[in-house]
Amino acid sequence: MRRPDQQTTTRPAPEATLGTGNGTGPAGPDAAPGTGPAAQSGDPGAGPDTPPAGARSAGPGEPSGPPAATGTPAALPGTAGIGTAGTGTAGTGTAGAGFTGFTGEPTAEGALAPYLRGQAAEFLRSLRLHHEYSAPADAGGHGAAEAARALRRAARRIGGSLHTFRAALDPHWADQLRGELAWLTGILAREHAYANRLARLVDALHLLSGPTLPAARGARAAGEAAGADAQGRAALGVGAARAAALLERRLTLARTRSHSAALQALGSSRFHAIADAVALLASEVPAPSGHAGRAAAASLLEPAELAEQRLLTAVAALPPDDTGPYNEAQDAAWHQARLLLRLHRYAHEVVLGGADPGLTAPGHALDLHRDAVEAAGAAAAAARTPRIAPATAYALGVLHADQRHGVESARAAFRETWPYATALAAP
């Protein structure tokens, strides 16, 4: 982990500073999320590579993104020491760990095109494995699930790179393929997300309704507390089994429908068109036309740094940890930070050839935050089922509160692992 005054992404170190970093780390796993951190479970209803809310389509030579982040990024409040190398400001001008190895600025032809071709090849390889493991003899096996996760990972990286480096590519082609990949990843992610959500909720119910620990001998207060806890757990145990059965019926039905939708999508003409486009991408990356497009493709650093600034801005805007009780209205800001962190990770892989190991733990915390938010929503939705027994409703209420506590724990874990504490000090 680097010091708070070091930046997350910077221009490659000049030759004079080569050897001062610790080298680029291997590509980090994808989430969890939400799918471990890195086999990330997807977001039902939206592809993981969908641009963050508020993004707009940029014109040629301009990276797309939130309107507030366009132009040259200004200094962020509370982010002293995070900036572009060589500015002369205290705390800047030093390449962060893992940012050595480049002697010049990466270009679309030298860095982006090989990266996209590699991810396209991984997409096609995963698709072939998915077809093999989905044969009648192997249907439903572990191999098919792993192949589907690898397929989503490759699609997310392609889509995220098309979003960040749109100006370095043919804009019309990039927008069209990115939208199709977002549709595909959203369809494929739902089944995995519902399965993980059900397992999480059932395990939480089992822990909440489990046996109590024995009280210490001779401690009257401890005995009274243990008795009250035993009564509460007994009341919870009455409805926990029914609550688990209700959740299993609801989420299993949703998972079955998602599985059918995924199979239908994989057999559709729309998916075959996506596969054909990715197959062409594996051999040729469309370049921008015109002088302005060629100039934008000359360097990938500006869009990568813009993606970094969007991330830092979103993190600085997160609600402080002393705002009181859990507020569901704050979830959107955390989801936005998670999407921007993912786009920044992919840009880091393109420009510097590897994932930033310092962002693995914060990314995992944001994945856990997403999982806990969705699990709490599922428990609340189940509690609204008509004509359920009071004991069942009570168990679902306790489960909902437990998942909201998990949301707060994930937020705290993110704050503890985020390597740039100054970005969280904004008023």
C-alpha cells in the first residue's frame, strides 16, 4: 500500500526513474462485488460495464463520462498530493509503486489494440468452453459456471476500455459494441447474482437463529442477558425456517427465469452478432478517422487520468462515516464509486500493463457492499409478501437489519483499505 500523498495513476516514469517502483502487479481478480472480488457477481438488470449514471456520449476526440468531469481535472478538495507527476507540488512528481517500465507514452496502437485483442481472444476462448461444458452430458456443471464468469470478465474489460478510450477508437463502433456487451453481461450475471444472494441470506438466517453461548457461572447479570437472548433466538427460530423457505422459493424462481433468459440470449441472433464483432476485434481494432481522431489516439494518458479523477471525485463525495443511522439513499453514491473504480482498474491495465494491487482490497469491499445492499433489498421485498405469519415477518426483519449492518461494515472496510485517505477528508 502506498502513502496517501501518492497518486493512483500517473504518467509512466521516465527512463531516469526506472527501477524505483515495485513493478506492476498481476491482473487482479474481478470482484465479488460480487463475484469474489474478482469473480464478480453481476448486477441484475444492468451490465457491470454500463457507464456510470450521468455519463454522456462524447464527441470525437473527447472521452465520455460525467459532465462534471470533462475538461482538465481541477484540484479536488481534500486530495492534496494527488495529481499529475511533475507538477512541482509537494507530494507529487514521484511515480507510484508499480508504474515503471514505460519509456514513452502508451498509444492506441501500442497498448490499447493489443489489450483489446487479448480480451477478445479470452472472450472467444471462454465462449468455446461454455459451449463444451453446456453440452447435455455436462449441463449444470461447475465448468459451465466458470466459463460464464470468464466470459463476463472479458466482456466487462472490453466494454470498460471502449468507454474510457472511446476517443482513441472509432466512436460509432465503440458505442455500439459497448452497449451490446453491457446487455450481454447483464443477462449472464443475473443467475449468478441470485444464487449468491440466496446462499448469503440462508447462511445469515442460520447464524442468527443458531444456539446461544452459555453464560458464565455465578454472574446474575450475564444469566439474565443470556435468558433474554435465548428468548429472542427462540422467537427468531420459529420464523427462520419459514423465512428461509420463502426466500428460497422467491430467489430460486428468479434464478430459474434468469437461467432461461441467459440460454435464450446465447442462442439469439443478437448474441451471434456480438460474437462476430468480438471475433473481428481479435484481429483488427477499428481506428478513428481524421486528423483529430489520430491525434486523440496518439496517447492514452489523458483519458486514463480523466478516469482516475472521476474516481477520486466520487470517493471524495462519499458520505462521511458519522452521518448517523444507515440511509438507503446513500447506496447510489457507493455503487457509482464501485463502477468508477472498475473503469479505473481497466484503464490501469491498459496503460501500465497490470492491475494496481493497492486497489484490490477497496474493490473487494465495494463488492461486498453491493452484495449486502442487494441482500437487504431481497429480505425487505420478501417481508412485503401478503399474508405471511408474524414470526416469518419478524425473522425477515431481523435478517434485513443484519444485512444493513453488513452494508455499514463494508463501508468501514473500504475506508480502512482505501490507500488515499486524503480523498476521504473532503467536507
